Amino acid sequence: MRADQGFPTLRESTLVWARIALLSFGGPAGQIAVMHRILVEERKWLGDGRFLHALNFCMLLPGPEAQQLATYIGWLMHGVRGALIAGGLFILPGLLAIMGLSWIYAIWGEVGFVAALFFGLKAAVLAIVLQAVVRVGKRALKNNVMRGIAVVSFVAIFAFGAPFPLLVGLAALVGWAGARLGLPAFASKGGHGQLGHSHIEDAETLLGEEAVLPNSARRDAFRAGFAALGLWLAPVAALLLFAPESVFTDIATYFSKLAVLTFGGAYAVLAWVAQEAVGTYGWLKPGEMLDGLGMAETTPGPLIMVLQFVGFMGAMREAGWAASLLAGSLGGLLATWVTFAPCFAWILLGAPFMEKLRQNQALSTALSAITAAVVGVILNLAIWFAIHVIWREVARVDLRPLSLELPVLGSIDWMAAGLSIVCLGAVFCLNVSMVKVLAGAALAGLAFHLVGMA
């Protein structure tokens, strides 16, 4: 796109994006921090202003914001090819790692030492999800109205089984209406604060302050965006037409819905996945959902890569193939495809309109209300996880319209409860890093197994 002296070639940029991809642990906050350190502070490709501008844009879109941020900056640097390389590399390490771990889990998941490692990971994942509730809540719940939205969202999904898409739609409508009416509680503050230790001015960077791109770059982005839409929808349509009863069709259609509604980050989506993939489709058991999230937490790339594990297990069990692992692999790849192909479409179609989208007050406020609702959804996910980690038996209470799961108190697993408390203390009291908590919990699970306690 640019030929300025010192501007990196596509090959040089590819090496940088590969480095970012391999270091992208710790969820979106950690991944965005890695990108800021390398792209802004070290390389000075762009400044704090343009970086935050791009991040705000990505927050308005469904999908994993860290991967979309990489895709957008790749487009700014080298057009469509840069977007595909940056976004694709961000996904690749996690895709390979989760696929390998899915095979290991399917073949040896019942083997004692493997099961023990995942026993420990479950406790760590519970602590990390609760930490996500606190972090998102601090950012999103700035006034009593937003807190009220979070409470209503939690009660609706926990006690009445309200579907996630309905909560997203209602929250967006409330936020949009509040902005249109000019209510103070819905005034969008925007921004994410300073991400690094130093402030880098846009004028001091390679991309500079100029936000206007050549018309050819915009046309290329539109063409590539529509192509991404076609590549996303074509296999879904083919499956609906030729194999409407197949588990692969269920995977393609369900995860395509997720791709359109994944506002609020991976943890919010996982609440819906737990609701549907475990409860409705029966692809997974509750404990296996936790195991999959443990895999995603310990590998580079977006946390939403856990959906590949869900697709893998669903296809392996439901396809009815003699080669069940092959069916699982195809199911996992299909879930990944329909999850991420739309992300490229949203970025490439929206990038030319980035400035107008970011400055749309009603749209920004709708997102704020969705994020508030997501706090309640993630809290529901944390409680759902806690029930299935700490208690061995769960009873369903069905008194229409009330519908919820409660633990059988006498079935408590004291070892899991104790390890969960230790992990919570490490996360909230000692500020131990996520990687250390996950590693320590996995080793503790293995130790319990070796001494015959788990």
C-alpha cells in the first residue's frame, strides 16, 4: 500500500504477525496488549490514537475483537493481502493446537493422568471466568441503569432459560432508544484508556495521522468482503440443500448464528453454547465444555477457538461414521470456518466506513447496553460452571416459566471445591497470572491423581 522508506514489506509484516500470533495468550485483553506493545511501542507502525480508533471500531462488530483488530491493521498496512495474513495467522496456532488436543482428548481423555490434568484445569477455568465477570463489570456497569440491565439479563437466562439472542436484541434496543431519547445514563463514553506505558503520537509512526486510503483499496476491500460472505454462506447453503438432517448442517447453521451474535466476547457466547450444545443438541457433557475452555485458555489465539472443540466432539459422536475422528476433524474445521469467515467479511466491508460507524452515538450506546447485559450472561456462565465443577449431581427445577439447574448439595466434590477456592485466591488475592494458575491447577490435579485422591 505504501512505498515509503522504512515501511515494512509484506514479508517483513508477515513475520511480525506470526510473532504476535504465537504470543497471543490470555484472552482478548492480553492479546490486545501484545499487539499494542509490538505494533505501537516497538515497531511504531501506528500510534495510540489510530490503534484505539481501530479497537473501538472492532468492538462495534460481532466476533473476537483481537482477531478483527489484527485483520484491520493488516488491511491498513498492506490491503486485502495484509488483512488475510494478519487475521489468518492470528487463528492458525490455536486452530492447530485445539485440533491436536481434541484428538488427544477423544483418544485418551478417559486415561487417568489426562483426566486428572483436566480435573485441575476445570477449577482454574472457573476462577478465570469469575475474573472476567469482574473485569467486564468494572468497564461496563458505570451507573444503576447498566447494573439493572445486567441483573435482568442474569435472572432471565439463569432462572427462565431466556435465549442469548433475545437478550442481545433487547439490550441493543434499550441502548439505542436511550441514546435517541438523550438519557444521561446512556451517554457513551467510548475509548479503552491508554494501553501501553508510553504515549505514541500518530504523527511519529509509519502510517501517520492520515486516515484516508486510496479508492482502489476500498474497492478491493468491498470485493474481498463480499467474497468472504460467499465463502461463509456457500457451504452452509450446500449442507442445508443436500444434507438437511446431518450433524454437519446443525454445526454450520448454529455456529453461523453465533458469528452474527458474538457481541461481548467469548465468555458471553459460551453461555449460549453451554445452553444449546450441551442442553439442546447433546454434543457435549457439562464437564467437557469446561475441558474445551481449558484447552482454549492454554493455547494461543482467540478463546472462541473452543468452538472448534465443540464442533469436533459433536461431529465425532453424531455423524455415525466408522472413522469417527475424521468426522470430528471435519466438524471442528467446519465450526472454525463458519465462525471466522464472517469476521473477515465484517472487517473488509466495514473498514471503509470505519469513521462513520465509530462516531454513531446510537450504535455505540447500543453496544454499551449489550455489554452490560453480557455481564449478567457471563455471571450465569460462571455459576453454571461452578455447579458442574463442585457438585457431582445436578437437579433441574421446572416450574413454568421458571426453569433452572440447582446442585444436589450432598453430592459436593470437596477436592474440586478446595482446588477452586485456591484458584480463586490466586487470581483475586495474589494476582497470579492466568498461565501460572492454569499450569498450577493442572499439576495439582495430576498430583491428586497420583496419590489416589481424584
